[in-house]
Amino acid sequence: MKRILFSLAIPALFTIVSCSKEKPVTSDTNEVTTTKDGSRFVLDTLNSNVEWKGYKVFKSENTSHFGTIKFESGDVTVKDGELESGKFVANMESLSSEDLKNDAEQLGKLNTHLKSADFFEVEKFPTSSFEITKVSSSSEGDYNTILDGNLTIKGITKPVQFKANVAVNGAEVSIATEPKDVMREDFGVKFQSPAANGVIKNEVTLQIRVKALEKK
């Protein structure tokens, strides 16, 4: 993949209902219809993350940066063997590019810029999160579940729907969402690099991967 630094900036998540230092600025949200009834499963933070990909000029593999964001906490509820509810809190300080991991200098510059006020203002908004508001069954391809929820980034909450593959296997729950485009400007991430350095696309692709273990 061609390594092009997006003028030291690339939109990212997103992975992803915020515990920011200020009261969230709530926009349109989904009504929460899920409950906490059932068995509680706690997020395995070592084996869960948000994968992000952002694009420059054209949405293609050779004009992108990609990386991960770690979760700091989260849980899901399972009722009668089915996913009932869940909430996942991402640690924005952990945001990092994967495609630049072999270039320490450029990686440091990019990660620092992403965490600055130009993008995610990590010092002010240290977390982002996704709260499931509705769980529906689906038979579309590899995805057996539709997850409606509220995504909060930088204190701004928007309704987002993910197709997901959900598996409940005894004491473990796994969730893998379909990659989904989210508009970064909807969440106040509006930085644009100089035209000479190429246009940063509004679309950011997010994918949530979660493993949760039953709370004994």
C-alpha cells in the first residue's frame, strides 16, 4: 500500500457514547428499547477493538490509512441465548495507525495530530462509545444480526446501524460488525488539509470486534 501521510491527519473513529469531561452534546438518537435482563458478559479488552480506515481524495486502498482503537470497558447482556443489550467504551488515547507501524517518525506525527484539537481532542474527550439500543435478527449474507445504537464521538451522539455476526457460545459472546462508513463531520471532526496535500474524505470506515466473557 502506498504510504501517503494525510498531511499528518486522517479521520478515524471510531470505536466508537462518550464519557467525556464535558456534558455530551446530544443530537438525534435512537430510543433505547433493550434491557439489562439476563446474564451479564464483560468485555475482554485484550481481544476487542475498533478497526478504522480513512481515505484521501479517492476511497481506495492506496490512498488510505488504517488502524485500531482499544476498548477500555464494556459489557453485553444475553437473554434466552440471544444478545439483548450492550455498551462499549473506547479509549481514544489508544488510537493508532497500523499501516505506519514500521515508520516510527511518521507514525508519531500522525497519531499526535489525530489526538489534537484538529481531530479528536483526546484530552477533552478521552473516550467514545457505542450503546446498542435495539437487536434484530437478520439473514443477510454472513450477518445474522442488526444492531441499532447510539454512537458518540467528541460528545456528539448520532444513531448508527451495524450489520453484525453475533455468536453466543456458552460463557463467551463474540460480535463482529460489517465495515460501515460514518461521516466524520457529523461528529465535529472537520479538519481539512491544504488542497495541495489532497482532500481528506468525509467517510471513515469502522468495524467493531468484541469478545465478552460471562460474569460469574
